[in-house]
Amino acid sequence: MSNEQGRNAPRRNEQGRQRNRGGNAPRRFSAAAPSGRKRAADPARLTAFEVLRAVSADDAYANLVLPARIRAHRLGPRDAGFATELAYGALRGQGLYDAVLSRCVDRALGRLDAAVLDVLRLGAHQLLAMRVPSHAALDETVALTRAEIGAGPSGLVNAVLRKVSARTLSEWTEELTAGVADDTARASLRHSHPEWIVRALRQALVAHGRGTDELEQLLAADNAAPIVNLVALPGIGDLAPVVERGARAGELVEGSALYDGGDPARLPGVAEGAVRVQDAGSQLVARALADHPLEGRDERWLDLCAGPGGKAALLAARAAQRGARLTANEVAPHRAQLVRNALAAVPGTVWEVEVGDGRRYAESADGYDRIMLDAPCSGLGALRRRPESRWRKQPADIPELTALQQELVDAAVAALRPGGLLAYVTCSPHPAETTAVVLDTLSRHPGIRLLDSGAALDAAALHPVAAAAPVLGRRGEPLPGATTAQLWPHRHATDAMFFALLQRAAD
């Protein structure tokens, strides 16, 4: 072999692994000497990486995985906040970041190892949307790759992220949308939502009496990190120690607080369940049902689909104050255990948990005075809190869900006593899951009437929330005295909760 051939031959180590994969191209050297390259992963970034891997590989939910990983790595408040923003931000921005990365990778993203793609998304979020110096984002992400995936892919990650860092987020967005004429496609890219969700949210705004000019605000609110909402169970919890630790009183619901000081599990009362993390919108719809005036008996309450138990805990605490008893039903045994855990702070004499399909209550002869039906839904109203869900949902999911919702409403109507109240609630503004289900219920159950749900919500709030929308009948005429209520992230800083209060005619 000539000297020239020897220089161009692949260099391999004792195990036969190729050392320099650059072919005949000149070798590139890192700015740092090999002894100075960081090989240990930063704990906060490692936590975020583990969350993304659980979401990608195991279909896990980030909000369930993240707290456990924060505790496992013993992150302090500052690092926990960084890990939270990094993990949630990378998941929310996945659509836009993937579009950017596709311009910087020399192959289809689907051909990359899934772990490498996850680490690239983390790097892209740091470079484009966090106050992290570019050199730190690059060095730490490459170190994370080297420690958790291997030395080989670290070169690819370094090269790709250097290309990403060449432009700002606004410059990348402008480049990606420059040739896109369709408004929906542009909004989908700019705000990192699937196109079908953009269309669904535009339709939802109109269906609930709002203008399509609010769509950009709504999409932007979905991408804003939500502040932690807390509730003190009535008669049980105390917010004063929580406020002393940095929380501030909530402005929407009595007994609520807002907290942005780190892990809420460390706050007084949270471990015991007397103070709970719960979106203010969920608090409000539970209070609206519990506190609405009711004639006659008011002793038997039912939460038909209670898991994981947030609304059930609030309802049970109110039931205890009113001499009522709550039955909390959940179809899945493991979720039923979550309900029991949520109810543990409430005296056990006022609640019971049942396990079974909620549709079986259609055969119930026992009349309940108040029924909460927080129906299984698409969850399009909670995209800011469940960042991975926007990439998992499909338009085909909606018809299956609406069929189940209607069957559960039928069961709830059958279980409701004459004069009793039924709250139909979804964490979705999609018209098919909200107003369409209500109208279908009214047409199939002549003995059920829709109340002024907006007024009921306002009565339970600290101030009017302007969430009411008139309901039109099948022929387009407004139903007198009847409204539904829809909360919005961009208007109320809550999840997009839908609320309809129904009443069965008295005999």
C-alpha cells in the first residue's frame, strides 16, 4: 500500500471500529481539546431528555413523568423550572422545530434514531426560544448526546444545531412560511399545531360566539407555559401558608391560588391533599354545579367519570359542608385508585368510589340530586398543560368520542331525579363534543331543559367571566333562557372548559 493510500484508508481502533468517518474530507476538530469536552449530562437537561424519551417511546404523559424525574434527580427549584420549560417547550414546539430541523439534516427526520431526534428538539428549543447562550446550548446538548446516546451521534447533533443557531426563531418562521399561501397551514407552522386542530379551534370560536380574529391569540395561549393553579378544599385546606411561601390569591375562583415558585408538591397541605393542583376552570365548573340552587332533596351526588379525581375532591368537600354524600365512579381500576387518593383528605363518611362503566347507570333506579359528567373527550382545551397530546390526537378520534359522550349523557339523565341537576363538562371547545351533544340531548330527552349555564358559572366565580353563549335550536331559533358556557386560555387563563347545566323536569 502506498503512503497516499494509507493516509486515505479508514482509521480503525483495536476493535475494528472506524475512528474517522469523514472519508477523504479534511478532518474537523472541536474547539475544545478532547480532555476538555464535557461528557456528563447536565441534570436538568437530562431530566427533560428522559421526559421526551418516555413520551416518544412509551406514549407516556409528560405531566406524569416530569415530577418523578425531577425528584429522582433531586433538582432544586431553579433547575426544576429549567427542566420543565425545556421539556414542555420542546413538546409544544415539536411541529415547528421539526420543520426547522428538516432544513438542517441531510436525511428525512424519520430516518434518525428517535433518541437523536429528541435531543435535537431539546437543542432547538434552547437555541430558538430560551434565554440560553448559543454556546451553552450547543455544548450542553452535545454533552447530553455523548453521555446518553453515544459519541458517534454527538458530531451530527453538533453540526445540525450549529445550522439551527444560524437564524433566530422569527427568521426561521418567516423562511418556512414564505411560500405557504393557505392561512391554516401558515398558522399551523407558526404556532406549532396540526392543521386539523387549527381548523377545529377556528370553528369552535365561531360556535361559541367568538370571532375568528381571536384564533392567533388562542394558538399563542396554547404555547404559553401555564402557571400552577391551586385549590384549597373547602372546609379542609388552608391557603394562608401557601401564600406565605410565594403563591398569590386566584382572581377567578374562591379558595384558589396561583404559584410559579417551583415544585408545588413542596407546598404546605399539598402532600396531604388538602391543597391540590387543579386548573381554575375545573374548579369553577365543579363549584357551579355544587352551588346552584336546587329545590327539594339535596343529599345524593354523583361524579360519573371521576378519574383522576380533582373535581370529585372539590365536590366531596362541598358535599361534606352541605350534609350530602358523593359517589365517585371510574371505569378503570388504576384511575379509581387515583380518585381514592384524591379524596383521602375528605372525611370518608361522605364519599365512596365505585369501579365500572358509567353507562351502567342507565339501569339505575336511584335518583341522584346532582350529577357531574366530565365526559371523556379529545382534550383540545388542555393543549398547554398536555403538550404532547396535540401530536397524538387525530380527527378520526372525534366521532368515537361523541358517540360515547351521548351514551354517558343518556345514562346520567336516567340516573337523575326529577328536578335534579346535571353538569355536562368537557375539556374541549370542539363543537361536536360540546353544543352538538347538548342539542342532541335536548332533542332525545324532552324532559331535560338547558339552564342559563353562563349565569350559573358567573355566580360561582369571583367576578363575571363573560363565557356565556346563546344556544340555537335545530331550526336556528335561540332557546329562551338557555346558554352554554365556554372558557378559553387566551381570555380566562384556564383550560378551554365547556359547561352546560341541565335540569330534569319535576314530576
